[in-house]
Amino acid sequence: MSEISLRKHPQLQALFRAAESRQMSEQELDEYCRIAPECTQRAIAAREITAVEQAIVQKVVDEIFAIYPYEQFHQSALAKCTRDVRYVSAYATLSMLMNDPQWFNDKLLIWLKTILHSFEFPDKKTKGKVLFSGAAQDNKIEELPAHRRSIYETYTKLKQHYQRVLTFSSFGLIEPYLQQAIDILSGD
């Protein structure tokens, strides 16, 4: 597998630009594999992600809204949260296909972090542990300021749900990008 970024690959650059903010189509992934056959496993991972993304994003949003009272504090909270989680998933996948974590930072994460940190997101509805909240048992969440806990938990859930449904090799390819999103979006 190529260890260099494919972002500026002369034959792939336009394909990547056309797919920004969404998952690549089957035809685009076929073209990607034709041009970069050594990256076929990345295309397989992208196909797996595309097949489950809508259900995963919905599950993450449903779980987060059960824990955090977003809708009481922010207009259009459901639509915006769904959009943001989907964007992180799509851009993480495209970054994985490019083999370029810096592009992920530059294109989405730094911008989204600035926006998310400008809100005073509410803390949990109840201070106790929530039964299905995997991140609730994560000590790191307690170290974060209250307004960043929901961000951390949202993208931790995204990573956990992908880990449950993707094959081991596909999750291994996307995991560093999902962790990058957690670290950047909930970090200082």
C-alpha cells in the first residue's frame, strides 16, 4: 500500500475534488482502483463504510440526543448534528482514500472545531452514567470542559459503531482518521 498522499495524484485529484463532502460512488471507486490498484483495500473499506454510513450516523445522533439536550439549546440541532457527523464520516473516508490526514485537518476538522467550540453545548441530561453510553465509562470525557463532552462522545460513538460493523482490515484503515476527528474536534 502506498505510504504517500494521493491528494495531488494527477489522475485522482479531480476525482477527490468531485467527491468532497460525500462518499464516492461505485463508479468513482472503480476508477480509483483502476488508477491506484495498490490501494484496492482502501476502496473496499470505503465501500463498506458507504453501505452502513446512513444507519451508523442515525444511530450515533439518536444516542447522543438521548444523552444530551441539544434540542433545548440549539435551533435545528437534529439536522445540524446529523450533517456534521455525516461530514466527518465522509471526509474521514476521503482522507483515508487519499492517505492524507493533513487534508482532513485542513479541509474540515479545523473549520468544524472552530464552529463547534463557539457553542456552549449542554452537559448530559443526567449526571449519572447512561446505560448504553460507551464513552461514559471513558475517564477522558470527565476531564473535558462540559461544553466539549458531547463532541467527544459523539465522535467516539461514531468510531465505536464503525468498529462493530466494519471488517478488521477496513476498520484498521479508517480508525486513525476517526481518532483524528475525536482528538481535533474535542481538543483545545
